Amino acid sequence: MGTTKKEIFSKEQNELALQLKAIAHPARIAILQQIISANACICGDLVDELGLAQATISQHLKELKNAGIIQGTIEGVKVCYCIEPRAWKKLQNMLSNFLDGYKGPANCC
Amino acid sequence: MGTTKKEIFSKEQNELALQLKAIAHPARIAILQQIISANACICGDLVDELGLAQATISQHLKELKNAGIIQGTIEGVKVCYCIEPRAWKKLQNMLSNFLDGYKGPANCC
DNA sequence: ATTATTTATCGTAATATTGCGATATGGGCA
DNA sequence: TGCCCATATCGCAATATTACGATAAATAAT
């Protein structure tokens, strides 16, 4: 117990859930917003911007990278993170499919 | 430790994260899809449809209700759950604002 | 009144997440 | 080479999540 029973759900359901979980944290939302707003991609400036320890930021970046949402390229000593365009677009599509499935209130409730 | 440091993030970031967390589980995605596709709202048929124990389904429904995403009305012995239209719309708006902020790849990475 | 049905809640075990200090790693530079 | 710098990783403690059996609560049917 304690583990999500992913065997009983569809590939699509599991995939959407994983992507959403990667994003469903205020620190990771903040990180993504920073990466987006600094239209050039930023690196460990995140540690200064957000009020979290370096180890914590690094861990959040790792999770976003594992989910495929961002990518990092080494630039000398620093690492430059930016959005992975295809994953972002795919997430947008999956979410649209899911959210737009609801066509307003039914005649109950 | 172990707790998310929500004090250091904006109200918007925390709110979006909470809504996403409520949705970021394959069982809850499946539940929402069922509620949507059965355009009349269904009740404990979810227990038959999904392969999870009744207690588990009830718990997931509670989380969705706590997040304000669904609402339940008692119908005799059964309970009828359906989407809360305003919360759904708000989530769509918050997500659009967030996701549409990204305007394609920059000239780095 | 008793019984069956549906849903909620409690308690618990297994596992996952969050955050951070300490420490490693892997470049740049004197 | 030896020393800084930026990141990554390890290990840990606190807390949260997931799943479920057992049980409660509330109505319906007999």
C-alpha cells in the first residue's frame, strides 16, 4: 500500500497525472514562471529569486527535468534551464482535451 | 520540514498548485472523466467502474470536493457528484494564464 | 423493528514528498 | 597544481499521500 495503483488506469490518465504532479507545487510553478519571464533561460539565479535552499531548488529542477518539462544545458560552470517546447505543447493539448470535455452543468445537482 | 513552504509564494501560485494537486492523480482524473462523460452525474457507480475499494474512492471524492472542483448532493441513500462549474472555469483560466505565458523557444539552449 | 444498501469516517501500514545541511563533482582561473 | 564557483547528490527528519479493512451513519425496503 501507499503506492498509486497505476496498472488500473490508462496510459493517458497516468501520463497526464504525472505531468500535472510535476507542476502541482508552488515552487515549481514559480520556477517555471521565472524561466518563462526571463525569456532567455536562467540558471541558479533561481536560488536568489526564490527563498529556498540551493539543494531544494536543484531537486525541484530535477523533477521538472524528469517529467521532460524543462531541459538543461551546461554553460561552463553554470547550467541553463529552459522549457522543452514539445513537452509544453503536449501538456497544453492533454489538458485541453481533458478540461474542454466538460460542456457546462447538466440538469442535475 | 516535510511541509511545503507556502508563505514564500504568491496567493495565485499556491492556489494553482492546490488545484493541480487535486487533479494530479490518475484515479481522480478517471473520476472526473466519468462524471463528465455520464452527462448526468453519477454516484457510487465509480466504485464499480474503477478498480479501487469503496473507501479509496470516497477519499478521492472528498479531496476533489475539498478543492471545490466537484459538488455532491444527497439523493436518498446515494450521493450524486458533479462538476462545480465555476471552479472548473476558474481552473481553465488559471491554467491558460500560466501555460500561454510561454511563447515558444528562446534563442538559447 | 429489522435488515440491506450506500456512503463516510477511522485507523493503520506502506510509500512518497519536501526541505535542508553536508558533501561530492566538475568546470574555470590564479 | 590548487583554489573558488555553481550544481548535483546523499542522507536524514518531518510530514503528506495512497490504499484499504473495519466500522459507523443514514435512508430504503421488507
